[in-house]
Amino acid sequence: MDLLNAVIALANFVIIPAIAYGSQLALGALGVTLIYGILRFSNFAHGDTMAFGAMITILITWWLQAAGVTLGPLPTALLALPFGILGCIALLVITDRAVYRFYRVQKAKPVILVIVSMGVMFIMNGIVRFVIGPDDQRFADGERFIISAGTFREMTGLAEPLAIRTSQGITLVTAIIVVVVLFWFLNRTRTGKSMRAYSDNEDLALLSGINPERVVLYTWMIVAALATIAGVLYGLDKSFKPFTYFQLLLPIFAAAIVGGLGNPVGAIAGGFVIAFSEVTITYAWKKVLTYALPESMAPEGLVQLLSTDYKFAVSFVILLIVLLFKPTGLFKGKAV
Amino acid sequence: MKKLLMATAATALLAGAAQASEVKIGIILGFTGPLESITPHMGAGAEMAMKEVTDSGMLLDGMTVTPVRADSTCIDAAAAVVAAERLVTADGVKGIMGADCSGVTGAILQNVAVPNGMVMISPSATSPGLSHANNEDNGLFFRTAPSDARQGVVMTEILLEEGITEVAVSYVNNDYGKGLADSFQAAFEAAGGKVTINAAHEDQKADYSAEVGALAAAGGQRLVVAGYVDGGGSGIVRAALDTGAFDSFHFPDGMVGAKLEENFGTEIDGSTGQFPGTDSPGAASFQDLVGDSFDATSAFAPESYDAAALIMLAMQAAGSVEPGDYAAKVMDVANAPGEQIFPGELAKALEILKNGGDIDYVGATAVELIGPGESAGNYRQITFEGGKITTVKFR
């Protein structure tokens, strides 16, 4: 029974939050990695792209809520998500036409594109703050819990509660669907194959008649969809605030680099590695150990490796270790 | 021409006469900076007391009191010191009502008030660091706001009365949160309670599941959230409720507000809290006195009125406007014995003092100066019933 309590406590405070957070990071990292693989630069504007997509979704959600349209137990935001994606696609395609294409035609070096993306980041940042403001926005509705702490206690009679929020369940399900569709698209469809070909060898792809502008266009569309979904899921699960999306840039890049930049499988693995490290290293293990160990060995202190203030430092350290010892990442991406 | 000259001379004489019987009091508050939304009401509160005294014509045989405002910025100690220096040297003030934030208040006290022997009464600096137990301030610093050390003691009393002996503490990572959490921990442990964890949280983050994970691991009967209701404090409570880590909480002053009812409703029934407040009749009469001229319920506006009133009453009691003379009288006029004085009764108080009587200034906030000259502090103890904040009692 005690061991069961230990597992439940671990699931409640570590496993479930880390899986949800990891899925959100993985979706974000997929976007970054696709841009790196196909367009060959690190897109610093990605966090703010997520914020923009989420913002459009929130505005549509509010409009739907005002019109009395809801999804019952599910959050209305899911209904608004396609519109958010469309808005985000429009933004990214316009940005590409207005900014990135100029540098692509010039065959600018990747580092120049990185700096350009920073400029784009600041502009998107400004747009989001201008439209929706810098404050927290709440847009979640519907049923809050799949299993709430109280219900679980009543059901099982265990001392430790387990809560699964609807947003956490939705995050996982959506992330799985999105990843399956993405891999099917990249591996099975003609457009997906041409994108991979373009990523592997640009010159050869051009010689075999692939239209580069089409590949670029599709990439931006997919990235917009991924960014919006990641942004909305994060906002539903936590809260929407433009600044936190900007801060997400670090763990997302860490995830993409740890997994191997340009490698979609790596991005997903990286997302979960970062999420689990952040949560487990800053978790206080006292409760779990007290349940799991015999009474004589129960710890007196908190058994916490790092205070939770250092959460972001964990992604930094992992990033450094990977770059020092395995610069191509766990799944053999491109060297940074 | 002759008439004009005469008139000018007469005016000059009159002005000169007026000058002789005028006393200036500095009001140094953060009119710009993070408190700029409440400082106009604080300044107005202090000026109202000065006008009341001037109108009464009772202060030291009809002296008038002129307020001089200066900007403490709340956060920039260098700028605050320069502003206070100007008040003392250029404007020649005889007392300072201020400053507002604990950091700049300490800086002004160290660099201006103590070297110049100037009396300072702050209406809102609550840091325990400003309690000068060893007379480091030469007896020149007072405050009409309670030290957060006092709030720690009040919290301890409330929790122990509820039968709570083990709590976890989460505080917002700044001077307010840390000061309050530390003074609470000291008081609670001295009273035999146990603080299982005393951990910081950053304000305004999206996700507090990691912080709550650590708090839950440490355990405790109740979670003390020394944060802001509009910021991370509510995030911590939300995450703690969602994960089932804690189901009742204790809220200090930064957390008690209408927003708390709105955010959580009945989910936090059984939780407790306290914030500065008094059931003294002074609070109501202060509001009547203010009317519509400014917001009497704005935070620290009544404390500002009281701070200014204390300076002038001490001057009257000492029979002198010199800080060196009246500093020792501040405690006398603030505390018993003597006739109780409420807002709007400053004229009566001046009269009693003039006749050699004793007063006990109660004012708008039930002022009672203890220890090194700080407000004992009156708190409203609250609890949550049916999703509403309910007053239990005052302490």
C-alpha cells in the first residue's frame, strides 16, 4: 500500500505534469527543428509565433463563448484552434514574403537569418502585446478535471491524491495525433518527401524539379499549425501571457538541440528529456521516499537537488552538456 | 506712489510676520514609481491634517503649517536621499512625513534624518529591518504602519488558536514576501509550531506545479501564501488545489482581496487570513471627514493623516517646532494616558496640550506606538465561509 502511495505521489507531481509539459515542448521543438532542417536557420521568433497563434485562438474563443457556442466538457478553444492556425499561417506567410524571401534570394548566411528572426521576434512580440496586452488571459472553460484529487481519494481510499486535468489529457491526445499526422505527411506524401529531399540536399532537390518556393510555403504552414497548437495547449494547461511564451524559447531550443536539430524524432525525445529533467531535478523527493523506504530510512530533509527557482537553469545545463559531448544531439541531427 | 510704497511695505511686513509663524513639514512619498497610484491619496491625507491644524490656529499660538512635497520614487534610494536633503536644507522643514517604501525609508533615515537630527514618521514602511531596537535612529524614526514582524506574530496566534501546528510557507520572492515569511517562521517556531518548508515563488509565472510539488512533499496542515492575490499567490493556490496538495490556506495582507473570492469561491472554505484593519470609530470618522476630496479607503491614506497629526501634536506638546525638542514627545501624544483623540479633533487636542493636559491620539488607525516607535498594528482576522470573506474579529 505504501509503495502504491509513493507511485501515486510521483505520478501526481512528476509524471503527469512532465508528460503534459513535455508534449508542449515537443510540439514547439518540432516547429523549430523543421525550420532548421528545411530553411536552415534557428528561428528565434518561434516563441512569439506560438503566442500569436494562441492569441488569435483566444480572441475567437472569446467570440464563440460570447455567442454561446461551447464544446460541452471540452474547452471551446479546440473549436477556435483551426481559425488560430489560419491566422498564424497568414502571419508567417506574410513575414516570409516580406522579410525572409529577400534574404533567401540573396543566399544570405544562416547567421544573418538568425539575426533577422530576432528582429521578427521583437515585432511579433509587439503585435501580440499591442492586441491582447501583456497580462494574463484566461480562456479555458469546460470540465476542469478528468479525475479530481477529491474524487480519486474517495474512489481508491488512498492517502495520496491523483489529479488529471482535462487540459493535460487533451495535450497528450492532441500531441499524439499531431505527431502521427506529421510523420505520415513527411514519409508518405509527395509534398512531404519533397520537403525531406530539399532538407537533405538542396541542390539535388532543385535539379530533380522540386519547386523551392512551394517547399518553403508548406514548411511555414506546418510550422504555423504546430506553433499554434503548442501555444494553445500551453495556454490551456497553464495560462496565456506573452512574456512566458518568450521565455519558453529556451527550453524549446534546448529540446530541439538535445534531440538533434533538424531531426523530428529527436525534437520529440528532446522535449520529454527536458521536461522530465526540469521536473525531477527540482522535485522534493521526501514524500515519495518516505512511502517507498522502510521507516528507519525515511529522510528528514526535503531531498531536493535544486530549488525550483533554478528550473530554467536545468535546460541550460543539459544544453551545455549535449553541445560539449554530442554536438549533433541524441538522434544525429545537424551539427550546430 | 506713496500709497503704493506704503502698501508694499505693509505687505512685506505682514508676509514677514507670517513667515515667522510658519512651520514647514515635508511629505516625501513615491509620487512616481510602483506606488504612484496610492501616494496621491496618502499625500492628501497628510495635507488634510496640516490644513486642519492651520485652520484651528491653535498650534503654538497660531502658527500655520505648510506642506512641502518631495518624490521618494519608492525604489531609487539615491534620488530619494537627494529629495529629502533638499527638504531639510533648502526648504527648511521641521519634520518629515514619509517615506513610503521600506528601502528608500531606510536610506533617507541613514543619510538625511539621522545626520540632520530630523524626525521622520513613515505611514507605510513595514519592513522588520526598520525596527531600531538599539536606538540606531537616535529616537528620530517612527511609523504609523505596523512592522511585518508584528504580522508574523498575529498569524502565529491565529493559526495556533485554530489548532494548526505544522504549516508549509510559500512567499513571493521580494523584500515583502521574504521579510514576512521569515518573521512568521521565527514567531511560529518560537511558539512551538513547525514550518516544514519556507520556499520562494517568483511572481507572475505561468506554471507553479514544480513549486507546489516541493510544498506538497514537505507537507503541513495548511499552506501559508505570503504573496500577491493578483500575481503568483493565486497561481500557487490554484496549483495546490488542482493537485490536491493542500485544501486550506492562510492568507496574509497581500492575498486578502475581492479577487480571492472571485478566483476560488467555496474551494478554499475553512481557510484563514488577516490584514490591517480596525473597528475603531476613528476609521469611520476619518471617512466622513474626507468626504469626496480623495479616496479615504485607499491603502495607507489614514496612516498618512495620523503620521502628520502626530508630528504637529508632538510639536505642541513640546512647545517647540525643533525636531530635537519634540522627538521625545511623539510617543507621549500617541499613547495613553490622556483624552482620546479621533480624526477631526486636532483642534481639541492642541487645546488640551496647550493647557498642559495629556492626550492619547487614536486617529484613523487606532494608533498605539510600541517598542522603538512603531504602530502595534491592528489586524482584521478573516475566514472563508461559503466562498465569502467573513470577519472573525479584530486583534
